[in-house]
Amino acid sequence: MNILLIKFRNIGDVLLTAPLVSVLHAAGHRVSTLVKSGTEAMLEGHPQLDEVLVYPPRAKGESRFAHLRRELAFYRGLRARKFDLAINTTEGDRGAIAAFLSGAPRRRGPFTPGKDKPWRLRLLNETVRPREGRRHTVLRNLDLGQPEAADIPVSVDLHVDAADLDAVRRLLDAQGYDPTRPLVQVHPTSRWFFKCWTDTGMAATIDHLIEHGVQVALSCGPDARERAKLDAILALCRHSPFDLGGRLTLKQTAALSRLAALFFGVDTAPMHMAAAVGTPVVAIFGPSGVFDWGPWPNGWRGNDNPYPQVSGLQSAGAHRVIQQSWPCVPCGQDGCGGSKRSDCLERTEATDVIAILDQALAETTTA
């Protein structure tokens, strides 16, 4: 069967569809994916993926009419591929519309009666009702292709090539990197600042690691606001970590994770990337549900959620997640009362985080 997987979401969401690609390929199907521009790197090089298709974004200065013409040409090319099944992996309308316009005779996607718009049933002729309760995003994706997951190891695959590894090594070498000593990647930023920990907490943690003989490499996205936040953290540090903030591509960020003994950061796409390349993760969570978005432990078997608790400290495989066990956590909101600041994060103490990091490092470096 020729299958099209559609994921019109952000970087981390796209990466977490990788296990579904593997499962469908193992069942003997040809698999293509359709994603937004800027997210395709998360699936490029996947060993079981036949093709990554990128939805054409509207170019700067392009008229609506010109963009519509390109969209129509894109869908003509999509229909020419003669997909047997299109799977929209999100609840969004755009993915359901794309599934319909792909020309696939079978069109599958999540649908909750009484909640989702009834007209979407005209676009999808195979609906899957999302399971109730806490269920990790990886498992919810698998539910769309394999309703009853077999007892097989489930992994998130992210391909990193030698050129990306070499590029990151050169950047590290220029700042005095010693490959014989442990390296920790610290990624303190998210595009959503209400997911970020305090600058003082991050600076204290970076200083602690360096003072205990650990090399620290900082990373952040290319956005100017993220870079400014990283600069504010650096200004509070007594010691100088390696600064790669804003200088890496997505694949190079994953390459840095591959070189590191441990990843430490917040709830963001690079956290998922680090877990995908097999690097142990210590992550701080605030408003998001860890049961939905915790770092996936590669090799996890079966249908059970690797993070079964509502909140609090949790671990799965080599990964640890730090989150307050307050009644309001996780709230799923953009900060307390829409303030864009999360009290559960701001009241997380550096001493508690450092103790967990020290334990994770001890286990990683003695393994």
C-alpha cells in the first residue's frame, strides 16, 4: 500500500511521527510524509521513509493568486502519486483537507463525536476516536496506523550524518573542547517563554557543572528573543561555557546532542531530538503534560504510557523529568492566568535540579 502521513505541526510534533513511519514500513507499506516547511529535517534520512514532501509556503511578497496557483500545482503532483491511504495525524482542519485533496480513496484521521466539526466527516472516511486518558503523543500517532500496538520496541529515529557531526566538532574545538571529558548540552530556551526556567537557576546549574569538571555547550534557536535570553543567562554565569546558541541547524543541534553525555533543558523540540539520538535527558516541565510530551525512551515496548503520573518527578529509560506536583500542574496554559510566566517553573529550586543532574551524570559516566 502507498501511504501518505500528514503532520502540519511544529518540529517536535513532526519528529514524534517517526515511529509510525517505522511501523507502517515494517508492515510492507511504502510511506511518504507531508509536513510544513522548516520541519522536514526531522524526518529526512529516516531509513524507512520513502519520501518527505513539503507543503509550499507563501513566499515573501507573493500574491495570494500566485500562491494559490503553486498550491494547485502541488496537489496535482500529490494526486499523481496515487496514494492508497492518507493519514492526517492531527485534529487540525488543514491536514484533513490535504488528505482529501491528495486523491487517496482511504482517508483516516482522529475524530471525536460531539467535539470535532461534523463537516470533517466529508473529508475523512476512516475516523479513529482518540483513546481517553493520559496517552503519550508517540502512542497516539501509532493508534492511527496500528490500533493495537504489538509488543515491539518503539523508537523515535532521527538521522544525523557525519558532516553535521564534523561541523559541530569544529565549533566545539574552536572553543577548547576536550573529547576525553564529559560534555553536557544545555538548551535553556523555547519559542514559548512560559516553558522556560529562570535565568538565575540556569546560570547556577551551568556554573555547578563546570565547577565539577563537566564541559557545558549551550544551544538555542536562531530567534533573536531566544538569543537574548541566552545572553542574559551568560551574563549571570561565573564561568564560560561553550556558546553555540543560534549557530546550529536542526540536524547540527541533534549532532551536538549525539556528542553529549547528557542533555539538560526545557520542554522543547531539541529535548525530543536528544532523546531520539540516544542521549539521556533531564528536562524541566511546567504547564505541559509529561504524559503527552515527555522525552521518549527508545526501545519502549507495548501500549503503556512511559510517564503514567499526572505530574511530579518521573523517569522513563535513561530520561528524567522535573515537574512540580501541584494540583494545577499541568494546566496546559500559556503561563499563570495568561501572564506568559509559569509560577511552577519560577519556584523550581536550582538545588533540587542540580541534585537530579548530578545523579543522572553519575549514572551516565559510569555506564
